[in-house]
Amino acid sequence: MLCFGGSGVPIVLLHGLMGRARTWWRVAEWLRPYGAVYGLDARGHGNAPRVGPWTTERFADDVAEALRRLDAGPAVLIGHSMGGLHAWATAARYPELVRAVVSEDFAPDQRGRTVETWRGYFESWPVPFKSLDHVREFFGDAGGYFADCVEEHEDGFHLVADLENLYVIAAEWGRRDFWSIVDGIRCPLLLVEGEHTAMPPGQQALVADRVPGAKHLVVPGSAHLPHDEAPETYRGAVEAFLSQVLTR
């Protein structure tokens, strides 16, 4: 687990598919006054083991194991996309370990979607990238995020995850829904949704309706990465949420 600094209540950052803990460093900078900030590489990503099973329950178990190692009391979990799902699942399966959750742009029912619609795009990427500037140029507005998702090898920059593993992880989202997990959440919850989300419409608002006391924010102008695309709006919402949940 990567420690970003700070002290007090543990705040654990869970990245999205293809990411790693370091993709959160810009957010971690302003989170430190609120607690001890950590980032966790999900299995198959970054420095985590690259072995399955690739199920949401296994990922939640990994988060729970990390929280137990910290031994610092219930944590705030902040997750983007896949990391938001893992935060939900950890809160539902291990309520004693989770104080509150912030999830960013994930919907619980994506059945029928297939990774085959992504495969051609992902495999068209000019990997290895020649430099970090090449990564930023290729991904445009999301270039800063993806620059944190690669590492340097002798021949250039490669993703810090294996695409075949990622396809298996994402395929689960197209086969099942996660409403039963949502219904198991009992801690404070903030849902941050991009105005131009690629998620099925309306579902994140429904999650807020089903979890008692949950809050839902749609971030104008953003898509799947509100914390990068509208950082001030995202920061304001998360800081207001933390100010409430950390004084209870």
C-alpha cells in the first residue's frame, strides 16, 4: 500500500481499471489534512499480484485485508469507477472496517455490455509509448491520468496492467448486476457522476435513493474522470462530505 502522508483517520484511495495507486497523487495532496492517506494497487494492477480470481468479492477481500493491516479503525474509501465498485463491496461485506465511501462514476447494472467493444480500441494504442509526453499527447484531456498508468521499460512506456486480465475483470460487469451489494451499504455514501458519463443513465441517482442518507452530485462538463476533468468541483464535494462524516 502506498502512503501519501497525513495522520488520523485512514483514507484509502481505490483506482479504476488500468490505473494504480499513483494515479491519485493529485487528489492525495489536498486530502492529507483530513487523515492518513493511502493508495492501494488492485490485484492485476501496479505492484499487486497478477493472479485471480478476478471477482468483485475477491477485490473487496483484498481491500479488507489491507485495512486490517493498517489497524487504525474504520476507513474512508474513495474509489474511481472500478474502485468505486470495490469500495461499495467492501462497505457491504465488511461494515466494521468502513466509515464512509466516495464513489466516482460507476453504475451497478451494466449487463449486456461486452469488452469486445473496447478491445479494438485498446489494442490500437501505440504501445510502447515513446515518452510520457507521447502518452499525454495521445490521450489528450485524459493524458495526465494515463501518464500515471504506465511505466518505463527498455523499449518505452507500457501499461502497468495486462490487458487480458483487464478484459476478464471488466467482463464480470457485463454478466451480473451489483444491486445486492448496493443494498448492503449502511455507511455514509457520496456518489460523484460525470455529466457526460459513459455509464447507463440514471443508475447512480438510484443508488443514492437506495442507500439511506446518500448524496449524489452530477459534475457539469465532466465525463468519466471528474476528479481530473473538474478537480475543483470534485474537491469541494469531497471536502464537504469529509467535513461531515469525520465529525460524527
